[in-house]
Amino acid sequence: MDLGLKNRVALVAASSQGIGRATAEALAAEGCRVAMCARNEKTLQSAAEKIRKQYSAEVLAQAFDVTDAKAVKQFVAEVAEKFGGVDICVTNAGGPPAKGFLVATLEEWQRALETNFLSTVYFAREVIPHMQRKKWGRIITLTSITTKQPVDDLVLSNAVRAAVVGLVKSLANEFGKDGILVNNVGPGFTATDRLKELAKASASSSGKGEQEIFDAWAADAPLKRLGEPREVAETIVWLASERASYITGQTVLVDGGMYKGL
Ligand SMILES: NC(=O)c1ccc[n+]([C@@H]2O[C@H](COP(=O)([O-])OP(=O)(O)OC[C@H]3O[C@@H](n4cnc5c(N)ncnc54)[C@H](OP(=O)(O)O)[C@@H]3O)[C@@H](O)[C@H]2O)c1
């Protein structure tokens, strides 16, 4: 199937490792020119170089924190200047710490809002005018299964990511007339460093072993295993493609069936 992504300009935020990196790779594999960012320069440049070599892709990589609105603005401007616009924007950032409500501090609430909600606002504000000019665009927010089903001890994610879904639906409504499609992708438990962090936190609060926790997460999904970053990335690529041209304002879960609702 031709996804129609050749030469599209794809910006993937927080993409030096995990699901973001798998997404940058999958878009490069489809012939996109890719812009990547993350905070750690060394890890980011090493990931970018591997993608350049493996896919003969044009890659622009710049280290900054996605909670820095000025840095986001400057990055989007540089990407647009180098590549002639921004067609696809995948918003992403590291997940908030695993906490119960009374344990989470006000500073952690503030940080979660900035990292997992406002960063999406910053990117959307900057990329939409470029997409409007071309009458074509895709914004895909990478969030979590928590947008549909709260996860115990992840109150920061459960609460803050719901705001992203409100934003996604609003942007889909407002900019559909400009050919801009806006969707949200929610991974279930996916084998990345973030999941190791969550397993460690859960092990120390429950007294269980980390392997026992991984096994329980896998057992909770009808597919009886964790997801792979590639499986989330390929869903994002499809949503970004010409093949998903009548889908907007939706949340697509990539969770092995873990969501219990209808
Ligand atoms: N893995 C799962 O099971 C799972 C499930 C549901 C939802 N999610 C969510 O999906 C997202 C990606 O998860 P992942 O598992 O791929 O995480 P990961 O393996 O920890 O990777 C996170 C990536 O984001 C970058 N990053 C983190 N904070 C950033 C910031 N403030 N500014 C710029 N870059 C930043 C990291 O690089 P630097 O540290 O160098 O910045 C890294 O490249 C997270 O929000 C996570 O909560 C993951």
C-alpha cells in the first residue's frame, strides 16, 4: 500500500528513544524528511545519525526541552525554513512520575501540565499556520491509554492527558476546513525505558518483583504481551498517511485490547 508520505516533512517531538524514536524511524522509512528533538544532545544526535544512515533520510535534530515555548517556536521555524514547511507533527514528551493523589506535589502537577499538555499547545500553535498554507496537515498527539481508562497511581497522567483529548477534538473541529487532521494515539503498556521506570516505582510501592509487575501488565491485555514501540509508531504513520484521509478528532488505542470499555 502506498502511504503517500514520500518527501513529507515530519516533526516528531521527544524522539531520541522509545516510541518517539520508533515513530521518527518509521516515518523516515516511508520517505519523510524528519525533524527530531529531545533534551539530551548526545543520545539525540546518535539516534538521528542512525536514522540518516539506515534510511538515507534527511534529518534535522535539535536538543531542547519541549516545555520551553520559545525553543519550540524557534525549532519549528528552522524546520520550516530547511524543509519548506511542516506537514506532520507528532507531539510527545516524557511521562509524569507514577504517584497517588496525596503524594503528588503541586510542583509535579505544574510540571505534568507543562510537559504533557502545554507542550502540545506550543507545537500546535507553531505548526498550524504552515499546514494552513498548504491546505494539508496532520497533528498526532502521543498520549496514553489513560485518556480512556485511568491507571492506578498515575493520577498525573490520568488527569492531564484528558486535556490533550479536549484540545485534539477542538483543533480537529476548527481546522478540518484547512485539510488539517488531528488525532490522538494512546499506547498501552509498551516495552520502553519509561515502562522500566514505572515497573520500578510499582515494585517499590507494592513490594512485588519487577518481573511480576511486567507479567501482570502483559496478562491484563487480551494479546497477553506488552506492546513494541514499532507497533505504536506504525499506527501513527498510518494516521499521518493519505490512507487515513477521513479520520479526525479520534483517539486510537494501541494497547493489545487492554481498554475494558466498549
Ligand atoms: N511506554 C509505555 O508503556 C507508555 C504507555 C502509555 C503512555 N506512554 C507515554 O508515551 C510517551 C513516550 O513514552 P516512551 O515509553 O517512549 O518514553 P521513553 O522511552 O522514556 O522516551 C522518552 C523520550 O522523550 C524525550 N523527552 C522526555 N522529556 C522531554 C522533554 N521535556 N523535552 C524533550 N524531550 C523529552 C526523551 O529524551 P530526553 O530524556 O533526552 O529528553 C526520550 O527521547 C510518554 O509520555 C509516556 O508516558 C508510554
